[in-house]
Amino acid sequence: MSRKISHRSLKRIIQEELAKITEAELSGELDDVEKVAKEVPEKDASEQADSLEHNIDFMKALKIQEKKLVKSLKKIREVKSKLRTRILKGIDKE
């Protein structure tokens, strides 16, 4: 169920959200770099590599699954096409 929004309503919503953002303590001042660096936890390169390796493996598995699904879909389409021709031939005979 999607609802269409008029141009004016969309503009009003955007203006309201923009006002919320500007009110949310965005003074425009930059934080001290050293202070921010202390707050951000430093990760080991090996942790990031493991995460990246896991994501790559998952992507490979998805590609394999995608190939199987495409093959299955191809078979379904072939059967559907054969049934369609069989039905049309049956209608023509009557």
C-alpha cells in the first residue's frame, strides 16, 4: 500500500526534517581531532580482514545459490511454455 504525496506535502516534510536537523545541536564547530580519536575504538587489521573474508565467502555462496535458482527457473519456464502450447493446441481442436 503506497500512498502518493503531493509536491507541497513533500516539500513541507523535507523542511520539517531539515529544521529538526539544524536544531539538533549542530553548531558547526569542529571537535578536537585527538578527542574524537580517543572515543573511536581502534581495530586490528586482521579483524577487518576476517570480516572481509567472511563477506567474500558469503557472496560466493550466494552466487552458487543464484546459479541453482536460475537453472531451476529456466526449467520452470520451459515447462510453462510447453503447457501453454499444449493448452492452445487443445483449444484449437475444439
